[in-house]
Amino acid sequence: MLDGEYPYEYYGYGDDDHQDSTPRPTRATQLKLTLPKELEVGKQVAAKVKVPYKGKILWTVETDKVISSEWREVSAAGEQTWNFKVATFAPNVYVSAFLVKDPHLESKDAFLPDRAFGIDSVRVVPVEYTQQVTLEVPKDIRSNSPLTVKLNLGANAGPTFATVAVVDEGILSLTGFETPEPLAQLFARRGLGVETFETIGWTMLHQAAGASSKTGGGDDSGAAEEGGGGPLEEGRIQPVKPVALFSGIVQVGADGRATIPFHIPTYRGQVRVMAFTASATKIGRAEAKVTVKDPLVIQVTFPRFVTQNDELQIPVFLNNLSGGPLEINVKLESSNLPIAGLAAPKKAVAPLGFAGKDNGNIKLEHGRADTVVFQAKANLPIGGAKLRVVARGKGPKGSFEAIEELEVPFLPAGPKERTIQKFKVAAGPLDLAAKATAMKGWVPTSETTTFWLTSNPYGESFEHLKYLIHYPYGCIEQTVSSTRPLLYAGSFVEQLDPEMAQLKLEDMVISGINRILSMETASGGFGYWPGSTEPLEWGTAYATHLLLDAKKAGYAVPDDRMKEVLAWIENRLAQHESGARIRRDKWNYYDEQAEAYLHYVLAVAGKGKKGRILALIANMPANPKGEQAEDLYMLKAALYLAGDRRYEANLKTVDASPIKPERINSWSFYSDRRRRGLMLSTFHDLFGNDPKGEVLAQRVADGLVGQASDYYNTQELVWGVTGLGKWVKAAGAKGTAAGTLVADGTTIQPRATKTPSNDKTWMLGRASEYKALKLDIPQSAAGMWLVVRSEGVRPGTTYKVGGNGLSVNRTYRSLDGTEIDVAAAGTLSLGDLLFVEVEVTNTSGAAIQNIALVDRLPAGFEVENPRLSRTIATTWVKHNELWANDFLNMRDDRLEVFGTLQPKESRKVIYTVRAVTSGKFTIPPVEAEAMYDATLWARDKGGTAVVGGPWTGKTI
């Protein structure tokens, strides 16, 4: 700044003849540097640039400081070279060239020089941190054989550890997965930490460093830039167990060598072997590819699942690569998959029956391929089966064997049912064959029975745990509802659910916590479905309540995420208090009634707002009913947690009156049964097992008895089970279960559990088919409870069709919209594409939220396109009739769509499927239900689909 006085007219304000004629500098010309892709510390490299004129050029090497610089004379336009070295390691360095032209070359009056500037980054190879790894593997091997991986790091490697992964290239190609480079992660490219200006005062405008879209910091976008993330490969039609093997951490020997054995299962294709090593100072990596092939190659095409009584045509493709002609015998076998903890039935039934033969012979010349087709029928009503195809070839060069194995679930043709019965046992033998009526009357081979001996008086109520944990949908409410019981009733899960018993309880809880956190929105609250952008008040309160309880139980819940959510709750409650208008998104059709619950959650977090809570209590009616009564109890509990105990006596006076069939299908999911469970859980949190709560515990337990699990909504189950779980856990076990179960003279072993328990559980397949079934109870277990639970399919039962409050119907159509009769032989052929049109209607006079529409597929179909309107142009589809759903989920055997319908509103879901397996298949019914009110439902009948195949002359 120069001090002084200047005439008003200096800048031309007073005289139109004057104007600003100060020259403006032009932008610097961009120079493109030619640099090596990488360099090593201490080795000289050359930087090159083509310059447009002579002058002086300033070369620099920079990171977060100037490492070196040099001015050079440029005598003429053309290529200029500068040699430089980097003395110390950095992940990358920036090389720049700044050219200044003498302004007097063209005119002695010129004083603004032309300038040119270029800059680029060069990676520095971390030689001193790199461990050279030699990986030795065979070029190719046979399937179902050992694979030996040898590592050689050299004798001077020092103490080093290694890990090796062997992975199917087909899996890796789905995402263009590149073998990781640990050093690239450890030494990621850094942003330039030096700002460059011209010495004469003009700011330089230089190009971004490299092709990165990031500014400063590391750049991990290399995978995308180098070809990663290409188009997805088309998925396999059949369920195939992918090869993904891992060595774990292996110590390398003192000689720098390690030998790691693997076993390649039945597989063909290529696997990638990826090895990584780490010592105190060096990181190494290596990769190799191994081809897995057999002289005789087979491939079996089978549906992802089947339904009892499905008739299948199972093609087996054979290819002779043995070098000579082969005589081949092909055999198809099926066996039941074992269920952990389930005592095998005395007589197994083969999952598949055959209309023809179970084996056949074929002759193949070298290099030729052919197909044989088995005709099978699904016999198994429920469960899973292992299918095994064995092809044995004999030729001039010896004998060869190829094996292909698949695991396939079998789904019931009729509705699956469950019955529960409870006994108080006395010492001595208990004749279960005579007294356990719960295990009677099932379709042969479909029934599985669990005998649970426990001191827990509410055992029948906890039988809903399996249903609750496996509830099929995944919104925020259901994710929390599936996770919360594990905190308080986790010990019962192992007794009741053999699948969950194989998993680690802590891992299940952590998985639930992570899924919940994935539904946090940018503002801090939780959305209802994955991908939601707007938070839901009640859902946020419900999820945060679980996170706080999980943290209290010792689970790792990130503090920063909790701060974000609690800040959102405080801000939302401040809006409520101020009377500010709160933006409601499409979820909020009703008053959520969430403010009381939000206050309670804040109080649990130690942030109770006593003044506002007292004001809300004062505004409650004198005798609140229903949801208002629940809110009042939560507000008084929040006040108690905030340190104000004025309502302690009132909180201990629980409502143990008969439960009413009240349900509200809105975003608080209220019901009278839920209110009692939540009250019991809250009572226990405040007062433990105070005797005044016993009557409520009994009322909650009674409210969960007498109906199938799907009669209750998840809110009723989660709070009932949670409250009772706390109550029983605090009361402690009374006695240790003991007994001997004998079936037709064979002693059945109780199921082993990971967690120590005072209970005992026996699980027996087809228990009803034993003539003699007795449980001998010792005196020490007298007075305990035996809960008998049987699951299976009833003979002659079919799905009830029709509906209440909802209706649904399904139509199959061709590409031009013509309705198709898929049950008629000759209508469908293998590979055909067809449209599925499902229309769902709200027949009631009120809006219905949280409708779950589930369309189950026949085994011969696969979903092609669940979002028709985005990719397929059709003239008959009226897009204004399509359902603007809230969420869509696709599984192997079904399509699930969730949304809301206004009174008398009808909407359609249209998607495409392809016929991928030939045969005759059961089409299950299509269903719709209000997820939180079982009285609102609809079901349209199922049927049969017939798919023809091009197998004339190939069947055996």
C-alpha cells in the first residue's frame, strides 16, 4: 500500500477521456512434463519438458518443502532436460518447471514477461521397506486335490510373518479386484504441501496433480483408474460354493522359507494365490495363478432351491479332455444335510427320487462334449440336501473320476406350522410318545421336535425367539428387534435355535449394531430403510436405545456416532419445545408419538431434560389410555433417571390388567401388548426384580402364549421377550436340568452349547415316528419345566387365500402383455423371459403403512429385472399404476416390496423372470401383510409352472 493523495480523476471517474490502461498479465502457459513413472532414492533420473520460447527455467523438487531447485538458461525453444536425485524417501515428490521469457525479445517497451508452468507427481519406490517374495505354485492341478504354496524370502529376511489367500478368479472378477499392495496403502500419495507464487506477484495457476479427483492427502482411487470396477460378470445360474481359502498368520522359517498347504475342493477354473509378508521393517507381496482342471470335466445345472414334489430335469454336461476316448458312467446321488445338534432320524429318506435311472453310460471321444439328463422328483418336505454327481471314465490312458457337489435347500409345499406344549415334570420316566401331543399329526418326514428342560417358568414365551431373530425383513425397527433380545435372552437362543447356536453371540450383536449404524442419515438420525436420507423420530429413539444398552453391556459402539445421534435427538426435542415447524418426510403420515420416547432415551444417556419432561407430564390427561399411558410411564421413568424421584411410587404401580387387542398401524407401532412388555423392561431397569413387578411379568408371559409367532408383531415380541429375559436372568436359575432321552432303545444325546447353561435341550428329527420315546427325570430336576416344540407340515393343509383389509393377485404375461398360462405344457421353454404382474389393493377405509408384499418364485424361475421401468420399454405397462414403494429386496426364492397404500388404492409391481430349469415346479402363493398388524393380510393362490427343455434323447 502506497500512501498519498490522488486526483479524483485519476481513475477516470471525473473525465470520460481517461481510462484504465494498466496491462493485465495473461495466464501462464501450461507445460506438460515428461517424468519417469517412479524413481528410487539416490538414483538419478531425468525430467523433460518442451518449451515454447527461450528464457530462464526454474526446476524444483518438492514435497511439503522444497527439496531442491535450480535455474537453467534456455537458449531456444524445444525440449529441455534436467537430471535430479532424491536423497531421502517420501511416498512421492512433485517436480515443477517454471519458464520466464525475456519481455524485451520482442519489444524494448514490453515489461510483462510471458510465463509457462508445469508440475506433476512421481512415485518414490520404497525399496528399503520392500521385501522380495518368491512364490512357488504349480501351473495347474486337478480339482479336489492338495495345493502346496511355497514362499522364499531369502536367508536374511529376519523374523517375518506371512498370510496366503487362494481365491476363485470368478469371484475376484466380479468387482475387478486387484491383489492388494500394502505398501501403496502405507505410503499413499501425498498432496503437495508447497504453495507456488511468481516472484513478481502474480499467482500461478497450475494444473491439478495427476488424474486424481482428490485434493491433498492420499489418493486411493488407483483401482478405479486402472480398470477396476468394470461391468459385473453375469452370475451363475446354480448355487456354487466359491473357492476362498485363507492360511491365517504363518511364521516364516529362519531360512526365509515357508510351505503352506491348501486343499482345493471340487472346482474348475482359475484361482489366484495372493501372499503377503510383514517383518519389523519390510512388507512383501506376490501373486500367482493356478489353473484347476480335470481330464474329465462335468457341470451340473440345478435350481437354487426346490419345493417338495417338484419334478426336475437335471442336465449334466460332460467334456472329455483326457487325450483319448472314454467310456463314462454318470451317477447322481442325494443325501440329507445334517443339522447341528439334531439327532438323525432312525430311517432317512432320500431327498430325490428318480422317474428314470440314477445313473447312465455314455461314450465320448477326446475333445468332445455331451449331456445326460436325470429326471428327478423332490421328496424332502423341509430341510437341505447334498447332491453329488460322480462321473467315472475309462480309456486307453487310464481311469478318471470327476465329482460335482451342490447343497440345495428344500422348501415346504404347504404352510409350515409349529406347536408348543409345556409340562411340569416329576422324578421318573415321562412317556413322551403318549403325552407329547404337540409332536403328533405331521406329514411324514417333515417334523422336527425340540425338548427343552428348564427352570424358566416362562419357557413358552421364549419360544418366539427363533421367529423374532429370523424375522425376514430388514428395516431399522426389525434390525433392532432382532438384535435386542440377544442382549438379555441370548442364553436361550442356543437352546432354541440350532442355527444360531453355531454362531458367536457377540458376533451376532456386533453385526446388528453395524447394520443399525449403516442406516444413520447425514443429519445424525436414523432412516427407516437402508439408503433412506430422512431420519425417523421413533426409529431413531428405538435404535439409539439399543445402542446405549449394547454399550452398557460392553459392546463397542463408536463414541463419535453416539454423539451425532444424541445431538440430533437434542436438536429435534428443542424444535418440539419451541413449537418450530418440523419438516415431515413421506414416512410421517401420523403423529409419531415419539417425543416421550426420545426424552427417555436422552435420560438413559444421562442427558435428561427435567423441565421439559415435567411440562409434558403436566399436559397429559388425568386418566391417559393406550399410547398416552405408555408415553406417561416413559416420561416419569425419564424423570426418575434424571434424578427426580417424585413419581417412584407411581412407577412401581404397574398395569397388570388384562391385555386388550389394541394395535395402531403407524410409526410408533403401538399395541397394548407392546406397552406391557416395554413397561416390564423399563420397570426392571429402574427397580430390578422388585416383587411389585412379578404380576406384570406373569401378565406379559401370558400375553405371548396361545398364538403362533406370526400372530404377534415384532414390537410385541421384542419387548415381551426383553422384559421377561431381564426378569428371569436376574432371578437366577433354580436347579440344574438333567435327564435321559431314549428313543426306541437308543439314548439321544442332549445338544451341546457354547455358553454354560443350567438347561438341557434335545433335538430329534421325526420324533413322532418313534414307537417308544421316554425322558427319565432324576430327583434333582423334579419340578422343572419341559417345553416341547414341534415344527413341520400338516397333511392336507393349504395356504388360506383371500384377505382382510388387503387384496393381491398375480398374473404372468408375455413381452407384448398377453396373459400366459404357465401351467400349460409347451407354453414355456428353457430360457424364456416373462413378466410377473402383481396388483395389491388396500380394501379398507384407512391408510395402511408398512405393507410387505412377498412374491415367492417357483424353483425353475430366476428374477431378471426387479425394476422394470428402468431398463425395459413396454407399451402395455402404465407407469402411473406402478407402486412407488419404499424399499425393494430380492432374494433367490422371492421378491419383497414394501410401501404404503391409501384407502381403496391399488398399485402394481411388474418385474421379469427367466425360466432357467426345465421341469414341473410348484408356484407358491403371493402374499401381502401389514407388518405390524397380522389382522391385515392378503394371499392369492399358487399353482404350477411347466418349463420344457431341449433334452430329447438325452434323458436317462
